[in-house]
Amino acid sequence: MRQFIGCAVLLATFWIARPASAQEHPTVVAAAIEPQAPMTIAQVRRGAELYAGKCANCHGEKLEGKTSTPLTGPQFAGKWTEQNGKDLFDRVRTMPYGAANSLSGGQYLDLTAFILSRNGSETGPGDLSADAAALKRVKVVPLPGAGAPSQADAGPASRTTTVRAISDIIGIGPSQDELTGAGATTTDWLFTNHDYQGQRFLDLDQITPANVAGLHPVCMYQVGDMNPFPTNPLIYKGQMFITSRDATVSLDAATCKVNWRYDRKSRVPVSYGLKMNRGAALKDGKLIFGTHDGFLIALDAGTGKEIWVRDISGDPQNGGGGITMAPLLYDDLVIVGPAGSELDVKGWIGAFKLSTGEPVWRFNTIPDDNEPGADTWPSHAARAHGGGSVWGSLALDVAKGQLFLPVSNPTPDFDGDARKGDNLYTCSIIVLDIRTGKLVWYYQVTPHDTHDYDLTQANPLFSAIVAGKMRNLVVAAGKEGTVHVLDRDTHEHLYEVPVTTRQNTAKPWIAIDTTKGGERVCPGAIGGVQWNGPAYNPGTGMLYVNAADFCAITKDPIEKSTGWLTAIDAATGKVTWRYASQRPMLSAVTSTSAKLVFAGELTGNLLAIGAEDGKVLYSFNVGGPITGGVATYLVGQKQYVATMSGAANSFWRANPGSSTVIVFALP
């Protein structure tokens, strides 16, 4: 196992993407709010020396950005509008990549002073101080007139920085035919889970069990974001598209060179609860994604320029919710819904026109008055803020036109007395007609949930011979820690398999005895199957399911957590093998026809595992937690593997990491 510490070590192995020129990133003006300058010439010089040795390899000798974000120019200005010196100092302390807080406090102050000076702040008689109040009085000033959206309902200020337009490469694709055919035969990665069925399987065999040990990093790109980074990439015609909380970026999928980058300022404070984005969708030359502050945005996939922006949820801080899921596109429809069950949301999923963003239909996952399911709640008031948001990935049975979606927990999370009844459609897999939004069928995994057991998965869709008969199947899984397999035609529940520790799950949380130090509940509120769900390999006939083994004790909910990757015979439900991880398994799982399974760990290890026996064949530590996508794809007849590494929510207690894309290949 190899460990990266700091950019200097990283770049000894990594291929470096071409730095942007000074003309591409003009200097932005920064100033202190107070007339007195915040730092001395000597401090700036010390910072310059540190920067040259610790930071320039990633951020560029002129702060122009290389494999990481620029520290001058419009991109820097757009991101640091209305943020202050304390914010900048805190961010600088998370570097170098993979070695946060490895320098002294004085050295980080010197680096902060240097960055401010290169953005226009003047020097004076006193050093930049570590005093928080003094640092907060230093503020970065944006370029005038930056990035105003063009539509009446457009969101906060945004800016696109285009290094290379790729319109001639991607054209007006992918088409509907390409998306419909994006199953095992495609060598691109066109959905957050690879295909409409969500199988996360590719028929690629250049990287095999025999040669996988030769994988090495070929390039990396740092987004410049310390928020959670659970995104899954899209890859089309050799170009990659990724999202973070406030940025969307197009990269060359083989070299990590930036094509364009779109940055926007959120309408909610940085402290707002939803701080991540799980991916985008691509069709007809448009890249579509939601934002954590409730907007749906369409960009020109070739240039990154805005096509339309629509506020679809209202104020997230007053029950509107924010969007963290990747949308699903079909014909002229964008399917998406808001997250935030614990943030006063009454859940729904809706369709919007891909061409204009106009609403088409809406299905309430918490029923309105007189809608079916309303009688499973005690009152209108209980339903008004009942949770049931959608933040997991979607799947589509194209032949039947049926949309499969998972619905999260009801609220209040643990107090069921306030919402007696089954609380439809929370903790359920729901199947809708994709053109009308009408309910076709549903299956509720956890009626009247009192443990925060969101259903997170309604995929993959696949077919297998069960008891001698070919059946069309779907997986439902979530935070209650069990994989459920249902027949998509008959709606029969065929089997269920626990994939993590389960204990005291039937007893209401508030009824658990705490008089003797509390009782152990497994999974706890953040255990089970999270946002990245199972993969299905038709060659091995197995499901590969990652899970967090996270229990909780009512008196002390922070308990050591581990993880599992479980291989299940999809026809019988028999567990074939299990891989035990030191920490929860949160990253995406991908399998190939070469009988390999790729996955990542909170420890930062990218793993390649034998699909039939569970043997670890390759492990590489990328320097930060892996909680997002692990994808494999072909560019120029060469197979690559990409992983997303970055920060995780604080409750996972993982080492902090900067949002980073790392691409691997064989020599």
C-alpha cells in the first residue's frame, strides 16, 4: 500500500495537467476592510518561500492553478466573494493535500498573507495576526459585474471560466438512443450509476486480475472545496463532468485538463445543512444538475455557459429543501426532487422540461389531503413537514416507462408518537409512470420508521433465473441494513439479506431503556446502505453491496464504526463473500467483465477486488476519504479508472480532504 502525503509527493507520481496561462486567469483585486494593511513585506516573503515549496506544484508558480484551483483570477474571486481572511486562513490550514495542519500556525498565516498580497492587498508595519476578529476584518473583493445570470428566476451570481470549448467533441449528444443503449456495451459512463438500470457494470477487460497491480495514477484535479464530495462523474467521448457543492467542472477524462468550470454563489449561508452534490445528468448537449440551495440548472455541456436556471424548491431554510441527488433525463424530461427530511421538507419528486426547465408533473411522496396514503398519517399538520425527501439515485425501466425511486425517512425522526400510522410513502420504493408521474406500485420497507432508516436505493434493475424461472428484479436497500429483492412484474418480495449488523431495530427509539447506560441499536442513524448502492455483474450473477456497520447507543451515539462489501448470489440471496473494512463503506462500487470489483474506503484506499472470491488484488491510498464515485471507462481504446476523493460529513470522523478527482491507468 502506498501513501501520499502532500502535493510535492503526489506530483512525483502524478501526470500534471497543463497550467492555465496568466491571460486565462487575470489578477483579481483584494482589499482589507480596514485602511491599515494586514501584513508586512517580510511575512509575505516568508509565505512566498513556503508557497514555492509546498503549494506551487498544485496551484501553479503564479497561483494560476495546475492540478488544483487557481488562487487568483475570476474563479478565485467568484468563490471568495463575501468571505474573509479567517475563512481563507481556515482553508489554507487544510493543505497540503493529504496533510492538513502539518505546518505551524505561523507558517499558515504567512501563506495566507502571501495569497492576499498576490490578490492586491498592500503591506504595512504589522504581521497578519492569528486573532480571529482581526482576520475577519480582511475580505476578498470580487471583480465588478461578475457573472450575473440572465433569467428572471435565476439564482445567485455565477461565473463560467472556459479554457477549452468541447462543443465540437460532444456535439448535441448523448442522444436518447445513446442513453437507452448505455448498458453493458458502452465504454462511456453516462449516468451517475452508469446506465438507466443502475447496474454499475461495464464490459471492459483491459484491466484484469492478472495486471491490476500495475495500476498507477496518471492525473489529478483538485476542485478547491472542503465540503463533502460524494459526487459520481459522467464520462462522454473522453470528457468528464463532475459537481461539487458550488462548482461544476468539465475535464479531459484521460489527462484531467480543465475544459471549463462553472462557479456560483449559494443563496444560503455556508453553515446550511446540505453541503454536497451527488452528480449531474447529460443529454442533447445539455448538462443538468440541482443545487443544495434548491435550483435546477442547465448548462451548455460544450462551453459551461448557462442555458436556463429555475428555482424549483423555494427557500431551503423554510421548508423548501435543497437538491443533492443526480437528476435522471428521459426524452424532454428532467426528473428530480429536493432532499432535507430533517430540514422541514414535505417530500416530492417532479418532472421538468429539459428544453426550458418548465414543470411537467409532480408526485408527492408525502401525500396531500385526499391523496392516496394520506390516511396513514394522523393529521394534515403531521404531513405538512413529514419528511420523505428523495436524495438517492433513480432507475428507469425504459421498456415499460416506469421510474423507480427510493424515499427517505419521516420526521420527526425518532418520535413516532407525533405521526402515528405507516407514514406513506416514507422508507419505500415507489414506481411511477415516467410520462405522467402517476403511481404504478410501491413497497414500504420500514412502515412507521422510528430509527431514521431512509430507503436510499431503488436499483439496480436486472433479470435473473429464480427457482427455474427468469424474473425481472429490482433491489431496494437503505439505512436499515438489508438488501430486499422484488419482482418488478408481480411486485412479490422474493428475499432479503442483512449486509450489516442488525440489533434492536424493532423497538421504537424513544422506548429504548437508558437507565443502565443505554441500549445498542444497529444500524444506528448513519449505518446501513448509504447513497452509493449495489452493483450487479451479469457475468458472475452477483450483487455487490457496500454498507456502514455503524451502531449507536442512546446515551452515546458516537461509536466506532466499520464497514462491509458483501457479494450476494442474485438468484438465491446467498452470501458468497464479504470484505471487512476498518471504516464504513460509502463509495460507489463498480464491476467489470474482467471479474473485478472496484470500490473505495473512508481510509482513502482505492481497492480492486476479485469479483468471485473477494480477494483484494490492489490497494492504493489517495490521501483522502473516498465517499463518491468509482468509475471505469475507455478513452482512445485505453481503460481508465477514476475515483472521487474528498471530505466526508463530520459525523463520519474521517480525516479531512480536499475534493479531488484522481485517474488511474495501466502503464
